[in-house]
Amino acid sequence: MKKPVLRFDCVNRIKVDKSSLLRIVKSPQGEILVDPTGKMNGRGAYLTPDRKTFILAKKNKSLEKTLKSSISDEVYRKIEKYLHE
């Protein structure tokens, strides 16, 4: 039996099963993208895919700290749009 793969939710500061989290990735070229597959190359940050967590991530700049890069409003809009799908 395989152990579940756990990842750290950068906003809520808890370890959760990877399959239930949304991955945001900073590609080697410096682009910030939503990674629905969880397999893109680059530095990843995970967050629980709900509105409350998204608002906290934006307010506290948790994603920016984890990815070590500034995130534009356009990227936040893309993440928010992905959460509503």
C-alpha cells in the first residue's frame, strides 16, 4: 500500500494530500502559472482551492514568499478564475 503524498499548504500552514491542493508553479523562465497536473517543471507552491484561502494568500503574500517572486494582479486573476471552474 502506497503512502499518500503530502504537500505543505503555504497559506494554512498544514500538510495535506497533494491531490486535494492547487499547485502554482514558477517556471524556469520566471512565469507564474497554475499547474492542474502537478507535473510542470519549476518551483511549486500549494494552496487549498477555496476562496477563503485564496484571499488570505493574496493578503499575506504567501505565494510570493514561497515562490520567491512578485506576482502580478493578472496572475491572481488567472488563479481566481481557475478556482471558479
